[in-house]
Amino acid sequence: MPGNAGTVPVVDSRSATREFLTTRRARLTPEQSGLPVFGARRVPGLRREEVALLAGVSVDYYTRLERGNLSGVSDNVLEAVARALQLDEAERAHLFDLARAAGPARRTRRGSAQHRVRPGVQRILDAFNAPAYVRNNRRDILAANTLGEALYSELFRDPVRPVNPFRFVFLNPRAHDFFPDWDRTADDAVASLRTEVGRNPHDRGLSDLVGELSTGSDEFRTRWAAHNVRFHRTGAKRLRHPIVGELDLTFEAMELAADPGLSIVTYTAEPGSRSAEGLNLLASWTATLQHEQTISATDQA
């Protein structure tokens, strides 16, 4: 929910590395890592020397890494640190992205946020019988089929273009009604944005988006500070649509090989489920609305 303007975090790879490794270390206990415990402990999670032991590097070397200096670190060491901290797939990839960012500055790894969708891609969207849209690495919705616009009609109500789900989640109070599992949606949104920033640390558009959300939302700032990351390739989504009610959907994101940074996202429901009936009702409602608009346009001609 919107909050008072605060300090806008700088997308800085060195500080991001330091905080990422520190937070990952703090969540692990010696018992989880198979280490013996002797006496009282003054810090949460593992100590630096324990991570160094698990990773097979010196304490001084690991301390250098945790201070944000990943320049020149080998893949073998990164893999060892990932194992020691029990990183999942998204976290491991994020660590490698941070290491790449520590090298010579580049503008982006996957290209800046694109804003154009080729006509052929739009035709693919229109051929789908399911809600679908194209997004860029900022999660801007650049194009959608009719059912995709109908599904996300609450987002398209806002006049700002391109539509951005992150802005809607954190800056629009209607988001709490539209996403019944708002906390989970917010957590996933920030984690996926943190992942994208790790891939493209020099992308000004991503940096500006993080700054805008940080300035406008206490909820975003709190989650951003947690340094959680996740992929946003597939998963479940629950929506409370104003026309057809609650929908439990699954989504798939498919990257467009010819358009780096762009992905097609589609939504489906379990066949025979109440949510599938809801999507069918939404499609019928949308078709009826289009038919009425066509007749109105014809009468006015």
C-alpha cells in the first residue's frame, strides 16, 4: 500500500551482493547444514567461518565475497558457495548474475526493456483461446489478446501505458481486491523483479521502476530489502474478477527467441473446474461486448 516517500535504493551490484549473501547465511542454522553446535550463539544463522568451511575456502576469502567483491571469482567457487548456502535454482542463478555484474560494466545482459511487439506475435496472441499477453523485462504488458485484456481489465482501467502489474500491485488500492492472495502476489512480484535486476543491473528502466515503487510503497521497500529472488516462468495465480468472480489459474511464460527480453504469458484453468467455467463466461461476455460495440459503430457510420 502507498507510503511516505523514503530513501530510494540504488541498484548497486556490490551492496546487492553483500546483502544477498548475508540474508542467505542468516536463514540457515548449523543443524540444517550438518554442523555441530558448541555453546551459545550471538548471531542468527551461520557464521562466516562456517560458510567458508562448507564452501572449502578460507574465511578471509569468503569475507571478501560477502563484502560484495565478486570480481574474478571462479564458477567453481560460486558453485561451492551456492551449495554451502543451500541456494535454490533462482538464487544460484542470481549469485552468478551478481558475479557477472562485478565484471566490466555492460549496458544489459538481455537487452533493455522493449516496447514494440511484431505483428506476427500479435497474430499469435489473437489465435490463442486462452488469455495471453506479451511482457518485457520490466513486466510492462505491451500487447494482449481480447481475453487477456478482459482478464486483466482492472489493470487496463488505469490510463497509464504500458500497463505494469508491479505498479498495480503496490500503488493501486484495488489490487488488494483483485488479488485475494495479495501478500503472496506481492512477495512473488518483488522476488521476480529482484531477479531481473540481477540479470540487468545497468538497465535504467528497471532502476527507475525500483525507485518509483520504493518511493510509493512501504510494502515494496520492506520486501525489496529481503533480497528474495524467484523465476516467474510458471505458477498459480488467484484473481477476483469483477465480472466472473474468483479464478484459480496457472500461467506459463515463454520467451520469444527473436525478441530478447520479451515473453508471452498465457493463463489456463483446470478442465471442468469452476475457474474453467469462469473463463468461458468471460469469453462469452467479451464476445457479446465486442458484438454490441460493432453494431453501435455501424449504426453511427
